[in-house]
Amino acid sequence: MVEIFFKHERVACHARSWAAHKYTTLKEHMPPEHQKHLEWTPTRIIEWAGKTGPGTALLVEKIMAKRDHPEQGYKSCLGILRHLLGHYGAARVEAAAGRALEFNTCSYTSMRSILLRGLDRQTSAGESAQTALPFHANVRGGKYYH
């Protein structure tokens, strides 16, 4: 048994888990603000993100998938869906999600940075913004090097 004391008074007691690196938290031992997150499920968060667009849905799915427990990614996902979506709007958040997925930087911090710097409005890395070079007598071309 594991017993938790505060000022010499036992405040909690539960069976000890011998599973290495595993969480064994009882709902009643969680702070009220953490208990609110129990109402959420990965499916519910992904569906909510899907209302913004497929890129946003995939982004939050990846955020939760890279954690040992999906619940550990809820704060990031909810920050994107509540704060960033409310501040920047659906179109920009979806564009930022696409950029974050392209560069595999799937996190709230990366999304916020993309939006703050306006990178969601730039062309993708795969597309070249540069036009073709003009013809010039000194341009040798590909055949010169073969």
C-alpha cells in the first residue's frame, strides 16, 4: 500500500503498482482542473479538430500519439483548439497545421510560432517561389555537365 500524509495526517491510500514507468492515478486524487480532462477522449478532440480541417485533425492526432498516454497531449491540443483557433481563425490554423505537419514539428509551441511569424501565409517548402532563370549566353545548361 502507498499512503500519502500531510502534516502527519493520512490523506490518501491506495494499492501500490509494481509496473515500471506507469501512471496509476485515481480520479479522486486528481486536482479538480485535471479531473475536467477526464471528460475528453482522443476521438472527441480529433473530431473537434476535424471541424477546422483535416490537417488540424492529423496534427492533434500526432501530438497525442507521440506521448505514452494520449491524455498527456490534451493540454497542447486544447491550447491549439481554444486559444490559437480563437485568436487566428480556422483558415490560418489549418494552414499552420499543414506547415507543422510538413516539417514534423507537431506541437502547440510550433503552431504558435508559425502563426506569430506569419509562416502559415508563405508558400510551402516543396513549392519554389523562384521563377525560372532567364536565358543568358553564360548559362551552360545541364548538357554541359554530362
